[in-house]
Amino acid sequence: MSNYDIIEKYFKQLTDAQRQQLRMLDGLYREWNAKINVISRKDIDNLYEHHVLHSLAIAKMANFRPGTTILDFGTGGGFPGIPLAILFPECQFKLIDGTGKKIRVAQEVATAIGLKNCRPEHLRGEDEQGRYDFIVSRAVMPLPDLVKIVRKNISRTQRNALPNGVICLKGGELQAELQPFRHIVETNAISNWFDEEWFQEKNVVYLPL
């Protein structure tokens, strides 16, 4: 199986445009990673499994309806926001990160693949004032700390079957981190959807807000 094929193993309904955009990511991230290190150098060969497919695990839990607005908090070089924006072209994504050179990579990649529904911006989460249906992030900070910052950014308008809230990609032991939200938080093991060994002990955590 080639590196990219792992995406189509789990997402079989992609359009030709989506396939093209996803295939372009490998060359673009290799090129930009040589200039600005946003992915570990030894991990770049695992781009599709460890970064793109990992990001798309969120789509196995939340099937965002057209018009949904999503904020990717601490996107780094564009994960999970860019893969999700490819998969949901009728949703609007804003990607923010406090590190300017990382967000530049996300900007350049989004432009190069013609991603019209994705707006990367150099901005700290505390300074983001917009309202969104969902906040997504990939292991940026402990969930209680994240919630304190983004609670102000959750829209009160509901568009999806899943109530508005925070969806995070998390690994490792989560019991202590999730304790403050134990009655409402939902945790899904990514290994329920993807059978590669790398996804063992990795989770999608959803918290309605």
C-alpha cells in the first residue's frame, strides 16, 4: 500500500478534486518542512497515516453539515484543519496558531491546493473573537485549559446532529484530564475506526459546550 492509499482505505467516497488535493499534500509538506520544521523530520514519511488520517478521525465521529463553521485551535502546519477542510468543502474553517512561521506553512499549503474554505491566521487563541459551531485541536493543551480559552468562541446556533462543542485528538492516559467533565465528555478510541497499530491508545474526545 502506498502512503496515500491509506486514506482511500477508510474514505472511499472522495471526489477527484479531493483526491488531487490530498495527493498534493505529500510534496508540499516535504518542501515546506525542509524550510520550516512543522513535522518531525523522521516522521514526514508517515505524513498520511500519522497526520492526515489522524486528522480525519474527527470525521468518523462528526459528519459536519454544509455551512458548519470550525475553528482549528493551535493548528501548527495545518492539522487537523487542512485535511478536514478538504473532506468538508461546504464547511468553513479558520486555522489559528501563535507561531507565525508554522501558520505560514498552513497558508502556503492551503493556497497551493486551492482550498477556498480554509483561512489560516497568525493569532493566539485568547485573541480569537469569532464564534464557531466546533473547535477542533490536536493535543495542544489539557482540555480544561483549552475550554477556558475557547468557551467564548462557541456559537449558540445549532446546525448539526452533534451539539456544538470541542473535538480534540488526544493520546495516552486521559482520566485525570477529563475528570472535570466526566458526566458529559465522550471519548472514542480511534482504533475502533482505523486498524493500524499506531492508532492504539489514540482517541477523539468530544465535549459539548
